[in-house]
Amino acid sequence: MIAWESVKVSLYTPPPHSGFTAAWQVGDTGHEVVAELRWDNDAWTAECYHSDERVNFVIRLSPNWQIRQFILFRDMEDPDLWLATDGGGRWGEMNGEHRTEFDGCRGIDIAGTPFTNVLMICGLPLQVGHSAEVPVISIDMETLATTWLAQTYTRVAEHTWRYHSLALNAEVEVEVDEFGFVLDEPGAFSRILGT
């Protein structure tokens, strides 16, 4: 079991503090998923946009890639979903309601983007050949349904990982760049920016 509070910073080179943007094409649809990462107040903030779903979400991360807040916007100025964690696996909503069904979850996974898998890849201190089963919150962007999910990540080689793709509902093997960002998720996403 991983002692999450003591997880070291990513085994990959950190993106520049001046910011980093990655974008992926969604299959052959012509739609894009964009993730803009910036460093401010001694932590990472990721702003993501999905052109097909017209969804924006913001993820506030600790310096070692652990999620602290997740805020999703669809067609309104106010958030449609706002989850936060204390860093010890206890989750709640912005109104203070404790979401006990997500206690112990260490990540978020969304079918419409490979970026949420990047967070786990960068936050897991796995050596080549090792795996970790990580409880995550699976979020459906269309319905806002949230469910508990056990996701397994395996570091196959220095820049190769294996996990279950929610977009394909199948196990995939992906290559990552020097920052740990997914290049392509076969059959689902192709990297078009941020090489």
C-alpha cells in the first residue's frame, strides 16, 4: 500500500513553472481536449477544456501531483460539480457535505480526457515493472454521475504505462513524454500540441 502523504514528486521532469499546454484530438471527430498547466502559489493548477462536450474543469494539485480540488463547469458561470479533498483521502463538496462513498479515493478519472490519467502517472512513484491499484472517482461529464472505481496503473517501461481507458472501456498501453503526459491513447486520443 502506498503511503500517500509521503509520496515523492514525480519521477518525470516537472513541466516548466512558466506553464505547459497539451492538447489531444478525440478519435477522428475533429474535437479537442486541451489541458493548460500553470504553477502558482506553490502548487499546480490545471485548466481543461473539451470542445465536443463544451465542458471546462479546473484541478488544483499539490506540488507532488495529488488532487486537492476539482471544479467542473458546463454551460453556467457557477460550477456544476465541485469536489475537494483534505489530502488524506476524505472528500467533500463545496457546500461542506462529506462524500463518504469516496473516502480513500486518490484521483479522478474522466472518460473524455487522457489528462486525468496523467495526474496518476505523475503522482505515482512506480518503478518499471511495478503496478498500483488506486481508488478514483469516475466522473461522467454529461450526467455528472460520480462513482467509485478501482483503477490499476502499471509502469511497463521508462515512458510506457498501462491502465484501463474509460473512453474505450479497455486496457491500453500508452507512451508518455518527459513530463509524464500521455502522447496518444490508441483508438481514443492523439496528441496534437505539447511535444
